[in-house]
Amino acid sequence: MNKKRTTIKFEGIKILTLGNSKVGKTSFIYRYTDNLFQFNYVSTQGNDYLTKIVELPNGKKYSVNFFDTAGQERFRAMSFNLIKKCDGILLIYDITDKESFESIPQWMENIQDNKGLDYPIILCGNKIDLENERVISRKEGEELAQKFGITFFETSNKDGKNVEKAAFELINQIIKMRENKIKDILKDFEVIEKDSFLLDIKEISKLEKTQVKRKKKC
């Protein structure tokens, strides 16, 4: 009996990093995806991305694409275009750079204009390994995150502190939002399970045609 070859496909997640130039967006991604730290700074030109397969405690795996964006003004139009296409954002500032912190409200305004704020966002105060050069306190970061209603972490790409926690928290928020959207879409439907597979956003259109029956109204 011939066995059919199957290709394993994981549900995709797109995460965008935003923030001023030199705050450590690229280094954050490399630390999380490859557990590496870039000692030599190289400015990102345009946009790039790295992928990591992430497994949750329930055993489900996701293909997570981290889009690295340039912080320079001339590249920001490209970043804003990606905001509309991504599932969540890592918004990063440098605790040793006051200007990068003061730019966060402007970045949030740009996110709101292009995507809205009902959207998973994690604020990261980066480079806490440079404590002696700190100009932005943890309290200031927490208060700013609270103002916008988003989650806050202080991170270090150099030693990896809280990098995985911040990324994993964002991934969980994205998944939770997807699950809530599915529940909202299907609340007026009776779902017929097929092969015990869980539903995801991409399957909704198929469900409406083949796997979902409308409840009969009395």
C-alpha cells in the first residue's frame, strides 16, 4: 500500500518590530530566533524578516515571522504599510536614549492611524544591561504602557533577559485575539468538527461552505 507524503504546515503569525533607529530591533529578533547577539551595529535598510517555529504548551506549533524595520525617517512609509498586514507589534525604545522613548507616542499614533489600537502591542524598554547609562526609569516605561493599555517589559538583547518572555507574551495575545474572533464569527453557527482539527482564521471561509450549518431559528 502506497503511503502519501504529507507536508507539515504551521499556522502563521506575523510580528512587526517598530521604534527609532539603534534601539535594538534587529538584535532583539536575532536573540529570540537564533539566541545570538550582534556586537557590531548594522543599520537595517528597508525591511527584512526572520522565522521561528514556536511550540505552545498545548503542543500546537506556529510559524512566527518577525519583520525587522528600519527606524530612519526615509524608511518609515514601508513600516506603516507592514502595520496593516501584521498580527502584532513589538514597540521598542532604548532606556539610554531619551529621544527614542519620547518618540513612542508618535509611533502609537501611526499604529492607530494604520491599524487601530485594538491590537496586540508589547512595549519594550531595551538595553537594560547598560544600567549605568539609563535615562528612562522603569516607572516611566510602565506608566507610558499603562497610558496606552499595552503590556510592558524591560529587556536586554545582550544577555537575553525578558526577550523570550516579551515575544511569547505577544504571541499568546495574538492567538487569544484570533480565538476570540473565531468565537464571535461562529457564535450563531453550529460547528461540525472534521477529523478533530482545530479551526483557525484561514478556515472560516471553508467552514461557511462545508463545515458549518446555521442554527434553525424558532
